[in-house]
Amino acid sequence: MQTRLLGQLSVEEFLRDYWQKKPLLIRQALPGFQPPLDINELAGLACEETVESRIVMEQGPEGPWQLFNGPFEESFLQELPSKDWTLLVQAVDQLLPEVAELLKDFDFLPRWRRDDIMISYAPPGGSVGPHIDYYDVFLLQASGQRRWQLGQFCDESTPLRQDTSLKILTDFQADPEADWVLEPGDLLYLPPQLAHWGTSLSEDCTTWSVGFRALSAEEILCGAADFVGEKLQEDQRYTDADLEPLQHPAEIDAAAVSRLRQLLLEVIDQPAAINEWFGRAMTQTKYPDQLLPPEEPWQPEDLQALVAEVDSGDASPLLRIAEGSRLAFRAGDEGRWLFADGEAWPYSEELQGWVEDLCRCYQLDAALITTALKHPEARDLLLQLINQGSIYAEQEEDSD
């Protein structure tokens, strides 16, 4: 498998040598890249109520590395200084399909691991300081120039500045061999917990950050335990039928702790429930109200009418996976599930090929929809996805 993003590097080499191990700079990963939105359009998004945005000023009116959260008034943006600040707009791929197109180039990694595309703009000197992320990120230089300095790997014990709400490192150990200026089309991959510091060198510096989701151990433990716990029976309790004469009536001895551990291992060892929870968790939408269901729920006849309007050999897209929606499937000994935006539906082995095609595509043509209409189970799954807003009709988008 080859992808244009990695240049001469194969996917196998990237996964073996770099993924979650060490950084990689790829010059001209996307030569001639032209961002589909300009700085004014990005600033306009930052003024909208439903868009997550923030500004970091290295020297703010109230102190160093001051954070401002959007939405912003246009007058506030117009009064910003000429240097040393950064505007960051989150999940732009969910707002603009033309931005989401970039995600197709990352299909060499699991789609359910993707988070979003954040776009940042900074005048000269703009930065968010030396910091780390707990997830993988690809940094595409979209316009202008940005200097990237890389440092040491860090953890929770790494000291942070106490004079700002941002997690800025107090001790950034710059690597002299990892000090690069990125030009438009250059791509920098950073593994988790690697210290890095990016600084704008031009008036028109925009960087696209493609981040990947990484659940914390706390999120996994609490989420999985809550989900499995809902399925447990009332009579599954701590027991001590092997109790022996006590050394002290108040002592919690090693045997009691061992029984507890054994009970925990037994109740959490629920493969089907763990599979279902994980699929739901990793496809959960980024924002609670992200999906836009149709005004009227679709019925089977709506799908039939949709494909009846096109020629049998027409491969034009009729339906589209909603921007920001996450689809995945699990097919194992414990069962088969289709996951979409935090929901889960079991499906039969007969539908395996159709489900794989559905989860691989970004747009659905008449052939994929016609196949679903021939199988009531597939048809019902497709209607579920449409009616919860994970898939929408192309003409609905065109009419907006």
C-alpha cells in the first residue's frame, strides 16, 4: 500500500519505524497544496456560536500565554496586535467538506482513531508555546512558514509553568537536529508526548493539524466498567465460602483481596460487551449535537425513489457520510456490530461485504443503495444511519 502523503516511504515502513515512536518530516508531501479557505474565512468561523475556537497570546493583557475562548466578536479580532498570537479553530473538517477531503489521504490509519482537523493562523511570532500532546498529530503547512523545534519525550511528572492556564513546559530541551522551517505542502508527524514548539515566521502562516484520538486509561476503565456493569446480575456478589479461622476480626487479609480481584476479573471478562463498548466509544461524535437528522424520517420508499431517479450504470454519489461522522465495524467470534457515532447494531454474516463497503466509502452510489434494498436487514441499517444523521442525501446539501 502506498500513499502520496508519505512520499517515498511505504506504509509498512512508516508504521514500523515512526508511528508512536519518533517524528518524521516529509518535504512536499502535498506539493502545490492550496488551502480551500483563506484567513478571513477562518476568522469568520471563529465568530460563530457553534464553532470551538480559541486565541493564545504570548503576552496578554493579564499575563503571559493568555488564553481567550471563542466565539469572538469581529471587533476583538480586528484589535489584535500585529504579532505574537495564534488563532485556533477546531473541527473545521466537520464544517467544510472541502477541508474533510484531506482525511482521505490518511486511510492508511484506522478511521475510528481520527479526531478532527484543527486549523491555526498566526502572524509573525505567533505560537502556543512549548508543549506536548497525548495523541498522534500530523502538521500540514498550508500557507506561509512555521518553524518547528522538537524536544524531549515528557510525561505527567514534567514540570509546567504555573503562571498560565495553558500546559506550557518550563524546561524545553530543544534538539538541534530537529529544528525545521516548514513551507506550504510540508508535513510533520509527531508521536504522543514529544515536546514541540511551533512559531510563525510569516504574515500568512496557517497550519492544519490532523489529530488522532487516544482514550486515557481512566476513560477506558470507567467507560467499560459502567457499560459492563449495566449487564451484570444482582446475585453476582463477593463471596467467601472458603473463609478460614480469623487472625483478627478487623483484618482484611490477602485471601479477601484475592477473592475481590478474582471477582473483578470475572465480571470484566465479557468479550461481547467490551467489543460493543469500544466500538461505541471510538465512534462517538466529537460534539453532542453534531448530527443533523432529517426533518422527516426516511422510509424504504424514499430509498427506492432515490435510486429510481438515476441510470442503472450511474456511479454518481447519492448519499454522503456526514462530515465528522465515524463508522466502524467489528466481526469476531463474539459477534458482528456496525458502529456509527456512538450507536451499535448487530448484523448477520451475510451482510459482511456490504458493511465493509459502507464503512470504506465516503459517498454512496446507486449500486450500494440498491444492494441494501435487496436485503431488508441492510436496508434497515441504512435507514437507521440516515435517520440519525450519520448519512445525508446529496441534494439536501446542494439545497442549503
